[in-house]
Amino acid sequence: MRELPVAARWYIGGAALGAALCAAPAFRPGAAAPWSTTLALAALYALCEQLHRCPLVGGRIPYGAGAAGTSGGSLTGWASPVLLAGVFLLPPPLAALIAVPGALTGAAKAPSAGARRLWHAAEPALACFAAAQVFRVLGHHPLSAPQFPVLLLPAAAAALTFGTVLVALEGGVLAAAERRPLRTAWRGALPRSLGPQLVHGLAGLMMAVLWRSAYGPTAALLVLLPMCLSCWVFAQYHRERTAHQATIRALVQAVDIKDRYTRGHSERVGRASVMIARELGMAEDRVEVLRFAGILHDVGKLGVPTRLLRKDGPLTPQERRVIELHPEYGHEIVRGIGFLGEARAAILHHHERLDGRGYPYGLRGHHIPECARLVAVADAFDAMTSTRSYRRARPVPVALEELRRCAGAQFDPRMVRALAASLDRYGWQPDLVTAADPEPGAAGEGPGDGATPGADTTPGADATPGADTTPGADATPGAGQPAGGRRPDRGPARHREAAARDGAR
């Protein structure tokens, strides 16, 4: 558990201690306990923990409880009815034990594999104990087919208790292990879990009734068949999502091959976009779309001639206007990719400015889509904190100060504040490939060649072709103009000369 923050270690240890105290009464001398049913359900759940890796149901698919230090969701896998059947069949201390063998013997990702296993055992144990207590209070009828309708309400209350405890515990571990704000750790998690938990509660009640019926435990296993089918459907969704991510990776690799001096930039902008979005409390599905937006923001470079991206020396105004078309090229490239959603607008408008001096359309203020304002800040931050062939990386505090100085004219102040708050909480570790790493065969190129035309914005620094310039300063030729040069050049000669010396990149 050494890799986890101290708060997370205490949180997981406290949860494990609480689960042990909940199960302790079952081991008291003389306690009459249905151990045969407990062991059978525990073995069944442990088997289900292994079966979810079977190729027949899609191989390794997202399943089960989230682990410490991850953003995994609550335990809503297809074997949850086994746990809930134990809630309805067993006393609370024994119900808390059903998930323990499967969790402790199951696979766990490194780092902190031991902590993850301990958390996987403690979380459902506490949820099962609480749900069993609720069912015992509300359910005064025997588990039998004639009493099934009467048991629906207590079973639903127990299932909702089960889901609520899981969501509460999961949000707490995310706040402790990932240092997420409490206001976002639980945001939207409970409503998303209500439907699945009610379905699993009904399936668990059916298992429990069949278990006690004349048909016995064998008949109860039939209830797992529809759950397994739902798992297979989820596996198909997971494969489709994997295909989406492969599409994104292919596009990014194509950009990195063409514009070798900003390799790794796209992934870092995606990471910074996620940090801002989570700090703003956005829903996880939107956070994922904004991650795609950050990763693909420069995909339009595929439409820019390679000779311009790798040109030595200054660019002409006409060449700058060509490079300023890359947001529109990018939008056309991803137009037909439906799962990107609002990421397409971010790709098109991430070079707009609040003061209207951006491109391609010169939008102002809140006419710029929120997603584009977010990606613009992430893009500029990584551009300043990355080492390029024509300058060294700026320290994070210096980059943040520059963003704050440009907020209100070039950048959305709300996005800048969110990035600063997230960096205070998590820090910034750009451990991906940087633009300064040369490719094989790239040696001997001039220092001016490394600054990529049309690449990322560095506020207040050397202007990229068509990149946003520092508020209060005149734009370099073509900077901040809509594609096609519809706005006259307002930059003084000294800025034009500086741009020419740096290759206008």
C-alpha cells in the first residue's frame, strides 16, 4: 500500500476494519450459522469473478468494484445477484463474507495490488451487511414463491441500500486516493447506479426464493443466465469503445508522424483537458469527450502540406493563411465520427479568442463553445511547459502566471482557474514523449526547424503561425486572422521581424 496516499491507506484500512467487525459475530462460539449456504454462495461468487475473463463473454471486460486509486465504478457486475441473494438468505454477518474469498483471490492491477484486493473485499462486505440489516428490518415474511410479491418492497430497499453504500464508499476512496473534490467524487454516481441495482435486487430475490424452493440451489443458478447475457452485451459495448480509442490513436499517430516536433503533445493536452473538466465537476461521459477533443485538437495538420510544417525559416503570409486552415481541416476529418460529439466543435474553435481576434471565424466571448475554451487553455499550457527545439520548457508556475495574464482577452478565466486548482491538487508530470525528442534521421536539422508552424499557442511567447498572441500586443502577420486573411494585418514591424527571426512558429 506504499504507493497510495496516506489518506487512502487510512481509508482502506478503516473500511477493512469495519468489514471485519461486521462479520465478527458469525465466528462467536455457539453461534448457529448456515455455513453451508454461505460457503456455496461464496464459491459461486468467486467462480463468477473468474468467469468474467472467459473469452465467451468477451475476455477481460470492466467488471466489479473500483479499485483504490482508480476511477472505477461501483460493483454492478453480472454476479451482483449472488451477493444480493446472500443478503436475502443469510444473517448480516454471514452476508458480509460472501464477496471476501473471490475478492482476495481475484486478479488485481499493480501498483498497490494488495490494497486493491483488500478494498475489493471490504467494499462489498460493508454494502452486503447494510443491505441485509435493512432487509431484516423490513422483510418479515418467509422466502417462498407465494410471498414473492410481498417481498419486492423490502428487496428493493435492500438493493438500493447496497448500491448507495457502494457509491458512498467508492466516492470516498476516489477523494482519498485521487484527491478528487468531494463535490465531484459522487456527482451523478447514485442516479446511474439505481437502475442496475434494482434489476440485480430482483434477480437476487429470485435466486433466494428458488434456493429455498423444492428445486434447490441448482434452479437458482438459472437466474444468472440473463445476467451473463447482459454481461456479453456490455462486452460488445466495450469492444466498440476500444475500437473508438483505436481510431483516435491512429489519427494521433498520423499527426505525430507528419509533425514530428510535437510528439506527445496531443496526449498531454488530452490529459490537461480532463483535469480542467473534472475540476469543473463535469459528468464523466463529457470528460471522456473532452479528452478526445484535447487529443485530436490538431488533427487538421493532416491537411496542411508537410513542407510547411517542416519548413526552415520564416513563413510567408500566404503560407500562414494555409496553416490557419488546420482547425477547419480537422473538423472536416472528424465530421463523420459520431461518438466524438462536442469534441468536433472544440477541434474547429480551439484557436478562437475571447476578444474576437482568433480564428477561423473570429468568435467572441461565450459565442465560443465551452469545450473549445477549455481545450485552448490546455493546449497553451502544454505548449509553454514543453521543451521545443527553439526554446526550453517554462516552469509550471510561470506558465500559469502567463495564462492568468492572458485570461479575459485570450482565455476563459474560469478554465484558467480550474487548471490552476487541479495542478495544485495533482501536480503536472509530462512523462510522455516530448516534441524535443528527435526521430531517427532527424539529426542535422536547423534549430529553426523545430518550431512547428500552426502548432500550439504559447501566450506571450514566440507566436505560432496563426497562433493566438498575447492580449495587449499586436498580432504577428496572420496571427488571429480568420482563414483567408479577411482581417488586415495590424502587427507593427518589430513583431513581424521577431516572427521572421523565429521562423514565425
